[in-house]
Amino acid sequence: HIKKKLKYLLQNNTFDIIQIEGLYLLQFISLIRKNSTALIAYRAHNIEHEIWSKLSKNELNILFKVYLKNLSKRIKKYEKAIINQYDLLIPISEADTHFFKDFGNKKPFHISPVGFESKKHIKEDENKHKHIYFIGSLDWIPNREAILWFIENCWLLLKRLQPEIKLFIAGRNAPEYFIKKIKYTDIIYKGEVEDVNDFIKDKRIMIVPLLSGSGMRVKIIEAFLNKKAVVSTKLGAVGTKSTDNQHILIAETKEEFIDKIVLLLQNKNLYQKIINDAYKLVSEKFNIFDIAKSLAEFYTQEFKKLK
């Protein structure tokens, strides 16, 4: 059904460039080639096999561990097979670019992160509560793994140190077992939220205890843009162009997560500096108009060369 629609669209329209979003749509490359003379640009959202490989390393269930490991190998084989089948490569982070180089990419590439419009008016007095939050799709295994690790390893001690603290979790499609596992005092699960800005406006700190995954953390950039402090693993912060202790606080262990959350709640000057520097970073490096202009210029340049 999708193939028929795509074929009809290609045969009845003329395109200069067709941008494929994500690995799983690359299956349509041959169909596009047969029915269009357009250049094909592949916008890579993640390095998919790395996500499943890291998940397999952290998995305790032996059978599921083997399954994830085999899945990672199959996806890696597919990712290798599609290298250079496109005409142009659009990774969303510098880190992901290295993977494509290692796998033999010979095509022109241009790093194009997700862009945002700067917000002019943010009420900073809304940060008075000791509320922290996590937001992300909960049908995505790395997100469930991250929040369960944080709750099981950090929450009780953090609650003893900061009795007023509350953790708010938002995300769609959470399995029943997950909802049961996060039932702790002052952990509030909101499910899918209609308005992200409304959800985070009275929260102070976003936590990103990500243990697997790749690409760019859009939610971190959104937090920066809304002047929220972020405590994240190094992996969680990949692609955000942020510097530890300047725009973000990096934590790798349960002790570091607890210490850095407490530090941000207690040290108002540090909190203020972090959120202001992070907001400035997004305004300068992730401006949607600059990113779109840069990508359009790359496409124009390569179209002239290749056509």
C-alpha cells in the first residue's frame, strides 16, 4: 500500500532531492531510483546497531540478552550494506559521522542537528519547586532502562537527602510492568503529555540517566531552551554540543547523579549560571533558521555538482 502510493507520487511529480528520514525507510531506495532521477539524501537519526548492542550488554535476562545481541548484529550488517547507496548523507551529530566514516562512507555529508526557535520570555520564578523530571517515549527500551536504573539506584537516598523532592515522568506507551515498577513515594507518572512546555514549566532539573542509544537528545535541547538544568550521562549528552559544568552536569554513577542533583537544588548561583549558559548555547548552535539555511546551501551546492 505504501509502495503503491510512493510509486504514484514519484511518477507524477518531479523532485530534485528526496530526503529519507531514518534507517527503516532506506528499504525504499530501489523503488525511488526506479521511479525518480532525484538525488537521495539519507538523514540518519541514530546508529541503530549500537543502541541494541548496549542494551544487550546491560540486559540481565540471558535469553533476551542473546536476542538483543543477534538483533544488533543483523542491524549492523544492514547498516554496512546500505553505506553509499544514497547520494548524500545527513547525520545529526558529529559522533554519528565517525561511524559512517569507519564503515566506508564515500558520499558528501553535512551534519544537520534538530533546530529550535529561541524563546524570548521565560518566567524563571516558576523554578521554585524541588521538582525534577524525565521525559521520553516509554515504548523505547533505552528510556525505560534509564529511568528504572535511576529509580532503583538513586531515588531512595535522594529522597532522604531532599525530602521535598518529587520526580515527574512523562512519556507515551509505557508497559504495565513499567508503571508498576515506578510506584514510589513522590514519583508521579503523567503518561503522554499534550503540552511539553506546560509539563516542564514548574520543574527545575531534567535527568537523563541514559545507558544506551545514539543520535541527538532533542529533549535536552528543549530543556536548555526552557532554562532547565540537566544532569545526564555522557552518552545522554552526545550531540548536544554541551560542556560539563558549563551547560550541563555529567554523572555516570548513582553517587554522581545524587550529588549533582543536590548541588543544583542547593546552589542557586551555579543553577542560574548553568541554565543561562545552556540557553545561550542553544540560541547560538541550534537556531532552526541557521540550520535550515546551512542544509539548503549544502543541497544546492551538491545538486549543482552531481547534476
